[in-house]
Amino acid sequence: MICLTRDEILLIHERLIKRYGGSYGIRDENLLDSALNIPFQSFGGIEFYPSVIEKAVRLCFGLVKNHPFIDGNKRIGAMVLLSTLDLNNISFRTNNTELVEVILSLSTGKIDYEYLLKWVCERIE
């Protein structure tokens, strides 16, 4: 699996803020570390999120729900999801309107990780 590094995610966040506006900076380092590490957790040699898709969705979920940045948490969550799938040659089809609706629903608690995973899997080509 090809993963974005912490530094790459911070750079993407910075570029998103520069392009679309908002405030730079990390609000909570621990919440950022949690969002970035949970997808790779295991117990007894069994990964909690074994597939690339599950890891990508969990990264998105953690970045949106943990709210580790001062601003742009939904944007970075969506971008990390899309980038992780793309880096791993997984074709994902959606449109901007649908993606925005799902990410907003995630941020407000209308959907959970399982729903997001199902939604993404339904759009994998």
C-alpha cells in the first residue's frame, strides 16, 4: 500500500488552505496523530482495517471527525481519501456534489464509518 506521510498530508492541507481559504495550523497534535495512526492498528497480527479502501476511508473519517486542524478538516479528509485511492490505482467514481454531501453528512454525524465505507465501495470501478 502506498500511504501519504504525515508531512505530505500537512503540505496538502497547507495548499488547500492557500487555495480555498481558512486558517493554517494544527488545533490538536494528538488528534492528528490518532487520525493518521488508527487505520494501521492491529491486534494479535490481525489488522483492524486490512484493505487499502478500509484504510483510506478510516483516514478520511479520522481527519473529518477528530477535527485536528484549525480549519479545513473536511477538505483534507476528502483529499486524503481521494489521493490514497488514486495512489493505489483504485478507480473511484463520484462527483463533487455527491462527495461534498457525504463529507458534510460525516462531519455532522448523519453518517458513520460503516456508511462511508459502503458508499466508497459502491463507487469503486
